[in-house]
Amino acid sequence: MTAIAPTAPETPARRLPGDLAIWFFILAEMLAFAVFFSAYAFARATHVAEFNLYQQTLDRNLGALNTVLLITGSWFVVLAVQAAHRDDRPAIPRNILLGFLCGAGFLAVKVVEYAAKFGAGISMSTNTFYMFYISLTFFHFMHVILGMVILAILWVQARKGVYGSHDAHGLESGAAYWHMVDLLWIVLFPLVYVMR
């Protein structure tokens, strides 16, 4: 009688969450931001005193609040994806909505910041620092709006019961985009508001 060697249990093949197309889009967006961040770092290195002076006019508390809002929003989106994988249908739209509301909070805080700056007569032509501050944060602001549009679509689909363990691809794709928006702010906030 021959002994049969025990076989290792099969582990499921790892896969990239979401669609491959969204990952190419995310990569392109991150490359665009990387160019922007590099230009900012170069300009800062050549205008250190100016950047240090005007950086102090930014409200770090509002920037930190926005960081908390986006990280919390990403956490809710993660909970939505996890809920889909375990077929917890009521939790999916609820968590997407909470992520959306965090995004709305972020936009509201940025509008308060912009209103204060524009009300003080500051614009992109004021100086190099404000040109970068406004253009970088507004470029990111527009990405948050797009992320919220995506979350709104996901919320509508989730309420129809589209997502579950049978198919969470669209939800994972939208979540990946939202996490990119969060990640970019996590780089942008210390770079523009904090680092001296």
C-alpha cells in the first residue's frame, strides 16, 4: 500500500480589486499629481522664505479636519466593500452614503478656506506660493467632486441590490478611485500645509 502525500490546501488566486481600466486611470492621475508635487517642491526649494511665510497663513486645523474627513470616508467605503463580500445588503448603501457625506464635509471645509483667501484678495496671481496652493488644492477639490459622483452612482446601484458576493467589481472600482483621492490628500496636506 502506497502512502499518499498530503497536499497543501489551495489558496484562492489573488486578484486586483475592481476593473483593470480604473487602475490605469488611477495611475495616470497619480502621475499627473506627482508632476504637480515635484513642481511645488522645486519652487519651494527656490523660494524657501516666501513659502515659509505664506504657508503660515493657511489654517492647519482645517487641513487636518479635512484629512480626518477623507480618511473616515475611505473607512466607510472599505466597510461598504466588505459588506458586499459578505452579502450584508443594508450595510452597503449605508456605508457608501456615510463616505459621501465625509466627502461633502471635505468640500464644505475647502469652500470656507477658499472664501477666506479670496475674500482677503488672494488669487493665483498673488505670488508663487498661492499659485501652487490654489491650483493644487483646487485640482484635488475637483477629484473629490468626481469621487462623490462615483459614490452617488454606487449608492443608487447598491440600493437596487446590484452588489454582493456574486459581483462587487463596480463597487471595488469606485472604492479604488475614492482611496486614490484620499491618498493624494494625505500627501498634499503635509506638503503644502505643514512641511517647512
